[in-house]
Amino acid sequence: MADLRTQYLGLELKNPIIVSSCDLTSSVDNIVKAEEAGAAAVVLKSIFEEQFLLEGGIDSAERIIFPEARDYLQSRGLLSYAPGEMLRVIENAKKRVSIPVIASLNCQTAGLWPELARQLASSGADAIELNIYTLPVDLETSSQVIEKRMEDIVSASRQAVDIPVAVKLPFQITALPHLVYRLQQAGAKGVVLFNWFLESEVNLSRRQVHYFRGHGQLSQVLRWVGLLAKRVKCDLAASGGVTTPEAAIKLILVGAKAIQVCRLVYERGFLGLRSLVDGVDRWLTSQGYTRLAEAEGELSWKELSLSYTDPQAASGYFRVQYMKAYAGAAEKKKKRDNEEES
């Protein structure tokens, strides 16, 4: 049996498996079930700014809650999971479990991030995951402006609390390594790759646009965790549809310090977590590893670049290598054709 302990956000985890933010992490009973099934930590269901404002009666000229937002919160049952209830979940969960409880927060108003983060910290959360995202639809707002806002949010939130702060990022970012570096400089202790949103679709018969739940793309997570691992000083958590021990092992090898899972629990219940943890343990043991730390980042781009003299060792991370492979195949075919003609 291998030692699966790891460090994430400065927190000691018994293994790298974390239940990510979802409906299933909104109750104390489910948090207890997650721990019993082998989870090393849980990220609570996200609380949104609108929920704080509505619960506090802030619905005036000072802060307008659009009717559409209120209707959405009500239709999705989010108002029942109000901030006060979530704070009680944190307080009660800390009495019943020994694993870290990480709160999740999303705001639209810049000044509210540190205040709401402070409330979460005061309730006993071990860390806070900042779910920073606003759909960029403004024609006059550049990516630099959006990323600077993210940096400012992290800085303000970090200064407001004395617990670790992580950021959950979308994968549609032009210069992801640079942004992660800046967020690290602003005080982020960790970055979660990635946040997968609802997808849009068109119903032709009704001529309506609707949404459906999106799924993570493991290949995207593998690539970017591998490219960033050991190059930035913040921890990297992987989030992208992990449902098998093999997928978890791949992410550990490219450098993930923690692996957030959600779909697995929906499909197989919390007991699915045990098979994931046991599967990782069996693979490590079969390969001769005694500790998880020995495998962490072994196949990251930086580690491969340092360990191997062959420049092709890390070629799987780069799209340009497809062109090289294609060119190489074309060259071989040309040579073969020439030989046949002669």
C-alpha cells in the first residue's frame, strides 16, 4: 500500500481526491458520506452574490437584482441554499468530519468578494475557492481588463482572510500560464483547471436557444496541468470529468496536486470515490512507488525537459508537433514512392 498523502493549499490531505463544488456538497450528511467513502476534502456548492444580496434584503436602487436573476435562483432551488444555511453547513460539518471543507464563492461586484470571503472564513472554512467568471460579451472590454479584474479580486480576497485562497479558471484563456503566474503573485495558493460551464444549443423545432450541462475535457486538463506543473509556485488541482483511476493517475503524473471529481459521484454515488482511491493505490504499488509524491509531476513538461536529452520527450504537449508528425509521414511516403519508381 502506497502513502497517498499530499499537500494542497497548504492543507494536509490523506489522498489527492476531492469532491468538487456541486449540489451533492450542499449538506452536512453528504459531506460525511464523502469522507466515509474516501474523499480527502470537499468543495461546497458555490454561493453566488445574488443569494447574499437577496437574503440580506439588499434589493434596492443601491443594488438591483434583476427579475431574471431572481427567477433563475428560485427555479434552480438556489434560494433554499442561502448564505446563512451554507454558513451553518460549514460550522456543522467541521464538527462531524476531519477532512478540509473548502467554500466556493462567485460574485459580480468587485467590492463584495473580500467581504463575503470574510464571512466564509469566519464560519470555519479551511480554504476558499474563488469561482471567478463573467461571460465576456462586451465589445469594448479587452482580455487584459478582464484578467486584471481577476487579479484584483484575488488580491483583495487574500488580504481579507487568513486562510488559503484558490481560483477556479475557465480554459478559454489566451495566455493561461501568464494569468496563473499573475494570480499566484496576487496571492492565490492554488488554481483549479478547469471550470466547465453550461453549453448552448438550439432547438430547431421550437426555434429556441437552451442550455445543457457541459462535460470536462480530460485532454485539455492534462495538457495545461502538465505545462504549468513545477513552473508556478501555486498548487494545481485538476477538474475535468475524472471517473476512473487511470484518469486520476495520468493527472498525478503530469503534476496535479489534487483531483476534483463530480460526475463520478453522480453516476456511482459516493462509494465510487473508494474505487478511485483504491485504484490509484493499486497502480502506484504495482509500479513500485511507495509514496504518491514520487509520481507527482513525473511527466510534467518541466520534468521531462530536465530529465531527458531527447527534445521529443515532451512533444505530446505541443500542437505544432502534429504538423511535424504529418510532415514526417509525408516525407516517408515520398521516399517510399521514389523507391518503388526506381
